[in-house]
Amino acid sequence: MSKIDDALSELAPIKSDFRLINLADLIDYPSEKISKLLKKVYGKNFNQIVNLFRLEHMENLIYQEAFNKKKINISELIKQSGFNSRNSYYVTLKARNELKLNK
């Protein structure tokens, strides 16, 4: 799993067109096995995992912007983080926050 985590972390921001097959090629491991492994270990599919990495990247950008006292443009940061839309960002944020509240 650390090989997958490392690969996704190094790709930050993960481009919006990044797919499971791209990860499989990157780490030289069959995509079907990656998909099953993610579901078994994290209980999430590939897109959900990737969006969580994008969310983490976006949060880092927000902190950097705030630290540098720059005006924060959420729509631009959403794009820079690799989300296809504002909606996919909000869905990911809501799901992650619900998980935190349920723990």
C-alpha cells in the first residue's frame, strides 16, 4: 500500500484526467489488483482515494495562501488541485468530514 500512497503523494496535484490505468503503469502493478486492494484496505474505490489526495493538496494550498496573506480564490484552487468541478470537491469534502464526525 505504501507504494500506492507514495505514488499518489508524489503526483500532487493529481491531474483531473489521472486514471487507475495511469497508476498501474506508474507502479507496474495490474489495475484490477490495485482496485481490489484499495477497496479491501480503505473501503473506497480509486476515484474516492484520489479525491482525498486532491482534497489534502487543496487544503495545503489554502494554508499557503492564507499564510502569505493572499486572496483565496476557491474555484481556482479547486482546479489547481485536480477536481473536475466544484461539486466533486464538495462531495469529497462532505464525505471526508462525515467520516471524521462518525469516528
